[in-house]
Amino acid sequence: MDWLLIIVLLPLLAAAAVGFVPGSQRRAIRGITIGASGLSLLCALIAFLSFDVGGGLQFETKVVWVESLGLHFHLAADGINIGIILMGAIVAFAASCCADDITHRVKEFHILLNLMIGGILGAFASMDLFFFYFFHELALVPTFIMIGVWGRGANRNYATYKITLYLSLGALLALIGLIGVYVQTGAESFSIPDLIATVQESPIDESAQQWIFPLLMFGFGILASLWPFHTWAPLGYGAAPTATAMLHAGVLKKFGLYGIIRVAIPMAPAGAQSWLGVLAWLALANLLYCGLVAVRQKDLNQLIGNSSVAHMGFIFLGIASLTTIGLTGAVMVMFAHGLLAALAFGLSGYLYTQTRTLDMEKVGGLLKGMPFWGTAMIMALLAGCGLPGLANFAGEITVFFGAWSIPAFETGQSLTHPLQEYSLQFRVITIIAIWSALVIGAVYMLRAIRNLLHGEPDADAPKAEDITHWKKLPYALLIGVLLLFGCYPKLLTEKINTASKSIQQAVQSDYNR
């Protein structure tokens, strides 16, 4: 069964269907979006549960598009992207359910929302460089429009300008790097598996890899808010509509991280060996700098946004370690953080619709008046702290073990790992990263719990009603999945391990040449 094709096509067909519905029929429009995302989620769940751990690429759809250029519409899943596709489908359904805060130009918003969902799922499912990039842009462009038209706050226009500038720059750098890969390989196909096989047989010239990899690393890194190119993220998410923030922070931002794992490292392994040490230090900057900025925030969205950027540091560190366990942990954190970010931004969006403020000094004592919202927010904030039993903890601790497991370097010893010369640096970075997670992360998350849920509200603060009935569904779903994979991480890690090992071995074999 072509499950991936169905998953990608459903939201795109929903966008077309919404176009034929009169704008006054808001319930029908929302029903189409929720129905399509729900069916995509069901198909993604079936694909995830039926995935064969040792089966290589699965659920393939391959159609010749432009034969002369070697362009194919190629969708497939392996251990790296099968979990991310499931996470993307979960967040897409949750975001669709939370889009009821849009009250004007509802039809146009839902067309863009469905295009964004289709683009996101298509980008992670694509195994052709052209469609890999095309689907990302299909998801990215609606983001700019939705923030500009339906965004909130006095800084909406500035946020739109900044996020457009930064993400366009990142996409451009990544595109130049992808073109460089295609040209340097001399391949006649844009197929990612074929390009990797070509590179393994006949590696790209090492001097070319030294400029291709940093282009891809910084291009994809900007898309994933790599320090110091991260400032667009908290500002953009703070101004974005709830559903847009959930999708972009939760899923679309992971495209840059996925691109480094899927394309940059396998196709430029010699370049990776030279630059991954730099990436590790930048990852630490994400954790420390953005964590300290989060400590100073009074606005809930700004706190969540800076925390989200800080959490990217865990993923970058896992990728930079170039160990099987580190890469597995990085993908696990991508999965967990996607759910966490969607949950946190969904809850903050609901609070904003109720109070018209996210100033944590003006609201307080919300646990008593909003028990469901308050409990869900506690779960989100504790997940952000890496509480055991939630999926974030499993991913983060795996990253730490992965970064620490690079063999220690000794003078005169034959090197067994491409980054073994940097082993001491990685251990220093790991220690500081653990301290950052335990101390800085706990400070701003627990402070938010105190101010929001147990503090005293401002005398003039508006009253807020709790989430009721079916509106609880998206939040309960996100929390349930975080708990499920936190208690049983093997459900995901056993799928990731095989694919992570193949990436690590490909770089290792290049190193041993």
C-alpha cells in the first residue's frame, strides 16, 4: 500500500476542496481540514506500526517526472523519517483542531494551512532532491503569509520580515549546497539513495566537500535556528497564529536537522569530519545562550520560543557526535520536541484567546480556575525540563551518551572514530550541556509553573475559561504520545538504530580510505 502517497496527498486535496466551499461555511471548512489531517494521521500510524525494522526503504512510490533530468516523484520511508512522518501527522491533526481561533478570512487560512501540512509531510517523505526542496518551500511560503495576515502583536510585520529574510537565506544556502552535490557527483539522477550510493563508490573531491558541507550545515542550520542565526524563531512564533506556530516550531523546523542527517553528512563525509566539531560548539551556544535568554522572559510565547531554540542544541549535539547512539538520540529528540513544541504553543494560543495577554506577571493561579489547561501546561513544562517518563528525557539522555561515547584520544594511538581527535572537546561540551539542561532549563520552566499556575493574578486580569469537551482532544493526544514513547522509547529507537548505523558506517568507511 502506498501509505506515504496517501498521507501527502490528503492535505493537498483538502486544500483544493476548501477552495470550492463558500467562505461563510466555516464549520465545513474546518471539518475538511480536520478530517483530512485525521485520515493522514491514521495512515501514518498504520505505516509506523507495519514498518519492518530490517527492511530498508519501505512504502515506496516512484513515478518518473522528467526523465531527461532524472527527476522522480519518489516517496519512501526508513528508520530516520518514519517516526518524523508520524510526529508530523500527529502535530498536523492537533494544529488543525486548534485553528478555531481564526475568525476572519477562514477559507484562505485553511487553504494555506493544508498546503503547509502537505508540504511538511512531503518534504520528510521525499527521496528525490528536487521534491525534497520543493515540498519544503511549499510549506514555508504559507508560513510567511499566515504570520503577515493572521499574526498578532505589534511586532507582527517586523516578525514577518525577519522570518522571511532569515529562512530565505537559509533555503538559498542549502539550495547552493544541494546543487553543488548534484554537480560534483556527476550523477544523472536527483534520487537521494542513488546519489549516496554514487558518493560511496566515487567520493566527491575532498576540496569540494570543504565548501559543500558548510553551505549545507549553515543553510539547514539557519532553518533549524542554529545559533547565532536563531533570533527569527522566538519572534516569529510569538507573532504567528496558534496552528502555524504549532506546525512550524513542532515539525517544519526539523527539516533543517533532517537535511543535515539525510543529505549533508552522507554526501560530504570528509567535510563533515572537518566541520562537526564546530557544530558541537554552536550546539552548546544554543543551549546556554538561548536558555539564559529564556530565563529573563516574562512573555509565555517568548519563553517557549527561546526554550525551543535551546532544545535544538541537543539535536545538533547528537548529530555532531557522529555516533550511532548520538544520531539515534538526535532523531528521538526531533520526534519528542515536535510534540512538546506543538503542545506548548497550542496551550499558549488558547490562553491568549481567553485573556488577550501572555504576560506571566499579569496572569496567575490558573491551575485552580483552569485545571485541564493547567495540568497540560505542567506536563509541557516538565517535558521541557527532561522529566523521566516523557519522550524528551529518553532522547536527551541518549544524545548525552552518544556525545560522550566518542573514544578517548591518546597520542600515538590509531584513530577509530572520525572525530576521535575532538573527544575531549565533546566531553567538555557534554558536561556543560548536562548542566544547562538540569539547571538553566529547570530554572525557567519551574519559574513559569510558579508564575502561571500558582501565582496571584493581576487584579485587572480577565477571567479565563478552561478547555472543555472535544477541544481537549489535541492536547490529550500530544501528552499521551509523549508519555507512550517516554515509557517505551524502544518503539521508536529500534527503528532509528539501523538507519543511524548505516550513516555512521558510511562516514567511517570514507574515513578509513
